[in-house]
Amino acid sequence: MIFSFARALLPLSFLAAAAMPSLAAERAMIVLDASGSMWGQIDGRPKQMIAREALRDALQTLPTDRQVGLMAYGHRDKASCEDIELLVPPAAGSAGAITSAADQLKFVGKTPLTAAVRKAAEDLKYTEDKATVVLLTDGTDSCKADPCALGRELEQSGADLTVNVVGLGLTAEQGREVACLAETTGGRFIQAGDASQLREALFRAIVAVPEPTPPVPVAAAQPEPADTPALEAAPAAASGEPEFNFMPSIVMAEGAARLTDASPSYEIYAANSDGSKGERIGIEFNPYKGNLKPGDYIVHASLGEVAVEQPLKVEAGKTYQPTYVLNAGILVVRPLASAGGEVNSAASIIIDYPGAPFPATYYGEAKAVLPAGEQKVTVKIGGGETSETIQLAAGQTVEKEVVVAVGQMRVNALYKAGGEKIGESGLAVSVFKAGGSDDEAGYGYGSESSYDLPPGDYRVVARLDRAEAEISASIKAGESSDVTIVLDAGTLSVSAPGANEIEIFAAAKDAQGNRKSFGKGYGGSELTTLPAGDYLISAGYPETDRKSETSVTVKAGERSEVTVARQRPG
């Protein structure tokens, strides 16, 4: 269950973050892995869902003056190593834009993480300004690039750039391959094995708060040294002075009881002479008691999707207990795949609330703090979707079950009939509506992948390297259906010492005398999956147009190996 009150856990994380390199207040970029491997599961949930959920939770406590952007890779093209895109330019107040952009990503492609980190650094103009890159990945670079070499290059540039790397479900070996990006730039590598660890890791990597800034000028009657912080968390009481002079609280509605089981955040800013917001003094969490030095401030109090901002004038010897009225309610949404079923933890809940710059997205059962008014709620479970409008009054809690009529399709693939399931993560599965539609109703990786789909007829396509097969299937609401696809394919290993390219052709020619190409690889070896049949292997060598060829037969469910001998002139 995901809800905003989970932030009550964050003060402990906040203390841990003090030991982390601070996220550069000037410019920072989150680089999000949107490759197809993010469909892999941890504790029964896709990693991409865990990542988006944890990112949202971490960004809810991002100080409003922090300039952060979002870059993603692998979200548009299944086979491209250049699929890298800046989605949200670094800017203050960008948390909503980042979570909205992340929620709309498709996770389909490769992992060009090295190139993405380089592009993020360049977009941040890291050679000119202090910059921080936060990389979230579940794997290593799949585009033949060396992240360690990039880390050394960035460090040797002499620029003030830090790379923090957050790994999700990485093996020890994978961790070593990407940790060097952080280690060589003075950042940290943080490994996360589940949803709670990822939430903690992202908070530490993204929301680590710099030390408090120097205080604003104090009242003339009580001057203070300029190097004394304006906000003190645990002061020693002076004679005649209150132990604490700032004890804020927050309520959902006018006259309502103060919240004791939630953790709103209080961002405290110095006020400029014209009443505008100046430097940020710090960020604190409820329950909070502390001291502010005499002066003018602006306090930004927030909880969930709601924030209020009020000025505060502090005078020596006085105590302030401001109450911040959110004019908000609590909406609990329980998504169901069928009436009477259990809460679907894979559901996404999109809430377009009053005054929202971007809709808020939650996953599984959601408990959201929202501004009072009309809430437009859209619940998606796999390819199914339904929307409702819900009225929410200030101080009210509304609980709602939303049924999205879907059934579940479980897909397995075999090399040959009666054989074992294909376990490779490179197996890609696409589900389309029947009737020739090219719009994917579902997409995932590996055997035993599952898809929640509206009732109807579908065609299911499975691909592994150069082998592909298709089958028809039907889905009924509230029911599960098992689908098995037989690729009728085998594995081919090609060795061609000294070659710089290997191309695979069908052995038989067509009516025009041409052979169908099954793809080209670069280097002296190739390992791929092919439909059962006869093939011609062509190897090319540097500085010559001469090709060496050999024939091979691929059998379903078997591995074939062939070596191409280089043909020499004469």
C-alpha cells in the first residue's frame, strides 16, 4: 500500500543522508533505467513499478528550490543504444513533472547507461558548474561501453561533478561494474534489493540536504554572529528564554484535530525585504520543536499532494505555534481486477486533483492526501482502464473500491514442443488485440510473464533474437489463461577468428536468386537464436572484400556450433 503518510519514516533517513554527498543545489539530473529488463520482478512486482513508486516517494520531500531534471534511456526503441532522452530539464519545483514523466514511460529497450550518464553530465554543463548525476539502474551497460572509463574521464576533467549510483536488484558482479562511476567521482554506490531499500536509497541519493545556510539578519536588539545557523534543532535554553520557540502543527480542515500520525514537512525560508521567499534555512518533519532566531521567514508546509505557505515573524522571547490548515481530505482507492477480488498491487491509480500541475500516480492500494474538491480518478490494471469522479470535502476520508474488469494471461515460450521453458531474459513478449492492430496491449520479458487484459481476443508474439512465433488467445474477466508459444528454434554459436563482421543468411534462395538475411554482428563471434533450418554463414575481414562462407543446420531445442575458416588468396 502506498500513501503519503509513509513519509513518517523519513526523519531517520534524513539523519543518514547527512553523511552522503549533498545533491548539488545548482543543477542535478536523475538518469532512469527504462530498459526492458525493468519488467523483471522483485517480490512479485515489476521493478519498473517499484522504481517509479520509490522515485515519487523520494521526490515528495525534495526542497522546492532544488533544481532537478530527469533523463531516461531504453524507453522508445527495443534495439537502439542511442535511445536516450531528456524528459524534464533541471528546474526548481520539478518534482511533479519528473514523477509524471516517469509514470508515462514504456520500459522496452537496451541499457546505454554509460552514454546516458555522459549526456546528463553534458546537459548539466558540468565543466562550468557544480553538478550531480543520480543513476538508477537494474543492470550493466548493454551497449559495449565502459562506465569505469567514463568515471575516470569525468574525474580527470577537473570539474565538480558527482555521480551517485543506485542499483536495483544487482548481483555483486553487476554492482562492481557500475559502482566505479560513483567511486571515481566522489559519489556513492547504494544497492537496493527491494522496494523499501530502494525508497531509502533514492532519498539518500536525491534528497540529501546541504548544511543550513547562514542566518538572516536578526533584530537590532539581539544581534547574533553571522556564522550561527538561524534554525537550531536542539538548543540549550537561555535564562528567561523558552526552550523552543517554533512548534508548528498541521490540520486537514479548519477546526479539525492536529495530525499526530502523519509526517508533513516544513521548509523554512528567510523572507526578503519585499516579502518574497529568500534563502532556504532548512527542512524539518513533524513532530518538530526547534528555535528560529528573530527575523522574518516564510514557512512552506506540505503533506501528500497539498501545500500551504505562510509568512512568520519571529521576535525574541516569544513562542510560536502556528497551525497550517491544508483544506484537504484523504482518498483511499482499492483497485480490483474483478468484483469481490483482492486488491491488485500492480494497478496504477492516476488522480487529477484540483489545481494539479500534473496528475498524481500511485500504485496498488493508494491513500492520498488531496486538496478538497472534485477528484478525477483513473485506475489502470494492465491493459484495462476505468475512470470515476469523486467528491472530497476538507477533513473527510473517502474509501472507494474501483473495479477494472480484466482477466490474466500467463505466457510461456518453448524452443520446441514438449521442451523446457525458455528462461532467457531476452525473450520479448508482445500482446496485441486481434484483428491486425499494431497497438500493444501488453509487453514484457521472459517466460512466465503475466498480463492483465480486458476481455476479448488477442494475438501473442514471442521473439528471441532472430526467432519469432505467434499464437491466438482469448481472455475473460476475472479468469486466468495460460498461453504457451513454441518458437521451433535453436541456438547457433559462430566463431570466425580475425573477422570483423558475421552475417547469417538463409541457405535457400528466393525466386529472384537472393538469400534472406537474418542479421549481422560485429567481431569474430556471434551467439544467437534462429528458427530451425539451414543457413549460410558469411564472415568478413578487415582490409579485404573477400568473404569466407560455411553452411550450418540449426535444430529446434538444440545448440549448434560452427567455425568459419578464413579463406586466403590462392
